[in-house]
Amino acid sequence: MTTTAMRPSARGRTGTVGRSASVRRRLKFQGDLLGTAGTAVVVGSIALWTNGGGIHTMAALGGVATSLGRLTGLVASAMLLLQVLMMARIPWVERVWGQDQLARRHRWIGFGSFNLMIAHIVLITIGYAQAAGVNILGQAWDLVINYPGMLLATAGTVAILLVAFSSMKRARRKLRYESWHLLHLYAYVGVGLALPHQLWTGKDFLSSTFATVFWWTLWAAAAGAILIFRVGLPIVRSLRHRIVVSAVVPESPGVWSVVMTGRRLDRLGLQAGQFCQWRFLSGKGWTRAHPYSVSADPTADRIRITIKVLGDGSAVAPSLPVGTRVVIEGPYGVMTADRRNRRDVLMIGAGIGITPMRALAERIVREEPSEDLGTRRPPQVTVLHRIPNWADGTFAEEFNQLSAWSNLRVVPLVGHRVPGGSFFPGPERVDPVWALTSLVPDVADREVYLCGPRPFMTQVRTTLGAAGVDPANIHAEEFGW
Ligand SMILES: Cc1cc2nc3c(=O)[nH]c(=O)nc-3n(C[C@H](O)[C@H](O)[C@H](O)COP(=O)(O)OP(=O)(O)OC[C@H]3O[C@@H](n4cnc5c(N)ncnc54)[C@H](O)[C@@H]3O)c2cc1C
């Protein structure tokens, strides 16, 4: 069903292709800056260990193990706090790296800090046992029971162990999102419980004024970022913009659009192609936020999202009363028009992964023709929509209306998936590169936007690579966790 009035003259926008080069340069610079800051924190913790006598104390009995144990503990702490900062949803960090990249880095740093934490526990126990001339198990017991803050740190370690095990691929596959998410919150408990033992027994924390300032700043930054960006900002924004549901509209089987209005929504900085975490204050279920992409180019007083009913959270969509208050966290996501390098665009979406494409297509075809690449013509936009049945062609009518006056072409790829087959429907052995380049011969010269479940995205990326698309020109959002 059509929910957006679309006229060619509705809103002209200046072309973004020329601007995107500077946007990319700026983001690259900011990304490098963030990477350097993170590395500096880790290097700083090592420097403080050296400065606090880390190498010197190795000469004592059990000194090598104890000193290396201190080093691994410090680096593990620094990495744990960096992780907290990375997942604090700091808008600037989100804009530079996006959640996909942040989650990948978070995973990498997470397992690194976990391994170092285990090394810390083992090495310190061995070192203390050697120094005292007692057995390792007795020393471990003594450390936990008699050293200040160590009982709390042990509880924290158990919490972090739970998080690490539940993050392993095998365990993740077996867990529901809710259970995994709840377990993941234990990481905050784990990090918090580790603080007292650093304060009370960690020599390096207090070895110099500089060390104390360094560690307290890191702790305060991590705690402050969580409170400000995950709690404060969403509350302030939701109160300020007063977003409420204004209509709920059926789109296709099991798919509903939720249209919302509010005050000065343009100040949210939300762009077509992005998503937010949404909570509808209509009763049960509001405690759990859900990510949904905007499915129409947002305006100063209107936002639309489109929801496929899958489980308990999305099931509330069809019956949301008009006037329901909405709490919003975001915007997030890096699949925006201003990041593109090329004027012409290919969008590939699977199933409900068409939502950000619908908004982006509207945004891009409304750009004013610009001189960006030497010629003055509007962008060519091709959308490939992978769906199992024709009835699942969400937004087919709206796409038709947009195509009527623009260079937009929408190609539904209809058919059920064949296990081991390509993402193109049809005979099992269809060559996806041939199929793609037959449909979009200039694919290598286009910017590509991609959205859907992980296996689909992996397959499409491989095909795009084989068709000559530069990975830097692919922007993707995965509808998963
Ligand atoms: C960046 C992003 C943008 C999305 N945009 C849209 C959209 O525009 N329209 C739409 O219909 N769906 C979108 N989704 C998927 C949507 O968030 C889930 O379908 C929804 O949260 C399911 O919740 P549920 O309780 O109804 O179902 P459940 O039965 O709890 O889950 C159904 C599926 O959704 C996954 N899921 C559940 N909660 C989350 C979560 N918080 N984050 C990520 N995955 C989750 C589960 O792993 C499961 O595979 C998006 C997901 C992401 C990550």
C-alpha cells in the first residue's frame, strides 16, 4: 500500500557524489584517529607497567610470572574498557565505523582481552606461589579469600567467562537473541566487579599520579559514555522530539508500516538508509528495543519504518494504537547516500531487507542532477529485490510510482532458495556473475548497497567482487546480530 505522496518536484536535493569524496576522507581520518587513540591506550598501559618497575621486578623470586601477570592484567583491563567505549553507541564513533564494523572489532578485542585476563590469573597465581614457596592451588585459594577485592574480581571473572562462552559461534547459534543479549549485559557486571581489586591490590593503578589519572580517566570515560549515550541521550531525544505513532498500514503479508510524527525530526540527523532502536510504549515488550530501518526518506515531521512480524517484539506492530509514545535510540548505520563515490547505484535487498533500499532509492532519485562527474544527468538506480513469492514484493506499488518519473528500475528476483544455489532464482547452476552482469552490465561502475541475512550477504559480496565491484564501493547492513 502506498503511504507516501511522491511527486517529482517534492524535494530537490543537490547531488552528493562530489561531496562524498570529502565525506569519505573525513571519515577515514576520523577512523584513523580513533584507531590511534585506542592503540595509544594499550601502549599507555604497557608504558605505565614499565614505569612502575615491570621489568625491574622480574629479577625477584617468582618475579617473571608475577610481572608478566601484571602486564597481561593491565592490557586486558585497557582492552575491556575500550570495548565498553566501542559499544557505548557514541554517535561520532557509530558514524565513523558503523555497527557492523564495530561489532567485528568488539569481537576481536573481546576475545583478545579475555585471553589476556586468563593469562593474568594464571601467571599471577604461579608468580605468587613461587615467591611464597607454596603449591599453586593453595595460592589460588589464598588469593581469592584473603586479598582485598579478590572475591568480587572472581565473581566478575565468572560473569566475563559466561559472556565469552556465549559469544562463541557454536553457542551463539543455539541461543535466542534475548538470552544472548541478557548474558552479554553481564559483561558490565564483570568489568565493574574487577575495579576494586585493581584499586586495592593493583600496584600499577597507584604507582604514580599519572598512572592514577590515566586509569581513572579510562574508567570514568567508559562509565560516562554508557550513562550518557545509552541512557541519557535516548531519554532526552525522545522527550524533545515527542515521537508518536500516527498510522499503522499493511504493506504485504505479515509486513506493516508504522508512520510516526514528532517535533523537529530533522534535528535527529536521521538519513535514508539508517536505522534506530525503537521502543513503543504501548504496554508489554517496551523494555526491549528493536532495530528497524527507515523505509521512507525522513522529513522534519514524519518518519516511517516497516516491520515484518517474526516474533514477540515485532508482533506488536499491527496493533499499535495511534498516539503511542515512542522512545528512539540512534540514528545508526553507514548505508547513506552521502558516502557514495559513484553517481549510479545498484541496491540488492533480500525480503524485508528492502526497507532501507526503499528510503535510499527515494532519496537518491530526488537528487538534483549535478556536475559531479563531468556530466549533468540524474543518477541511474537499479534495485534487485530477492523474494520467495510475488506477494512478498513489499513497496512494489511505491517503486512503480517512483520509477514513473525517475531513472529507477526495480527487478524482483522471485523464487524459493535452493540449498547450495545462487542468490538468483532459477536453475540451480545459474552463474550469479553472469546473471548479475546481464541485468546490470555497468555494475563495476556503480555504488552498491546491500541488505539482508548473513549468508545472502556473503554470497552477494563474492559475486560483486567477481563482477569487478571495488569493496570500498559496497555499503551493507546485516539484519542480524
Ligand atoms: C540494523 C538492523 C535493521 C533492521 N531493520 C529492520 C526493518 O527495517 N524491518 C524489519 O522487519 N526488521 C528489521 N530488522 C530485523 C528486526 O530487528 C528483527 O526482526 C526483530 O528485532 C525481531 O524481533 P522479534 O522479537 O519480533 O523476533 P524474535 O523471534 O525475537 O527474533 C526473530 C529474528 O530476529 C533476530 N533479532 C531479534 N531481536 C533482534 C535485535 N534486537 N537485533 C538484531 N536481530 C534481532 C533474531 O535473531 C531472530 O533471527 C533489522 C535488524 C537490524 C540488525
